[in-house]
Amino acid sequence: MARQKQRSQLTAISDINMTPLIDLTFLLLIIFMITVPLLEYGVNVNPPSMNAEPLPDENSKVINLDADGNIVFNKQSYQKDVLTEELKKLLEKNPKTIIMIRADGSRPYKEVMQVMKAVKDAGIQEVSLVTQAEDE
């Protein structure tokens, strides 16, 4: 009669279970992916004051973006695509034109960028944003 060996609970484990280690690795990866972008917004930044040189009078035109979102240029209200065409005509007459954008502080950044895109699409390279002088 052959004797059968019974496994006891005390036998050595010859392989390591990798599943918990992989789970831990992915958990740490997810935590770092979430927290690293949040660290960027936690930096305390003090922007420079907004006092600048006086606005130039020659070759400069002002585009206004009022509180209601209307784009006003040369005392007329324009849509973005019509503004681009008007600026192209202006650029043909005077290639050294400088455009200044004066936007109401309550308007979203996206709208100001759309006006800047319309100016760029017209081919004008020099664009300035007009701000109020800071109180001392």
C-alpha cells in the first residue's frame, strides 16, 4: 500500500501573489494623477501692477466690448465675422495699424479671446489690451 502525503498548512509558499501589489500601484497612480494638477492652482501668485505707458495716438484703433457683449468699432456695432472684414479693409489702407481691445471687466475671457481671434484673422499682428490704471 502506497502512502499518500497530505499537504499541511505549514508548507512554504513558493510564489508571490502579485494582484495586491498591482492594485496598490494603480491606486497610487490614480492618487498622483488627481493631486498633481491641483497643486498648480494652490500656488500663491501676485500679478504685476497694471500701470503702463500712455496709449499711442497714431495708427491705433480701439475695439470696445461692452457689458452687454456688443463689439463696437468706429462707433458701430459689429458681429465677429463682419469685424474681421472691416479690419481687413483698414489694414489695406494702413498696414501699420495697431488694434487695442477695451473690454468690460464683467465679460468672460472667452469673448475677449474671440475678438482677438477676429483681429488675428484679419492679419493684424499688433494687438494690445487696454486696462485701467491702478490706484496707488
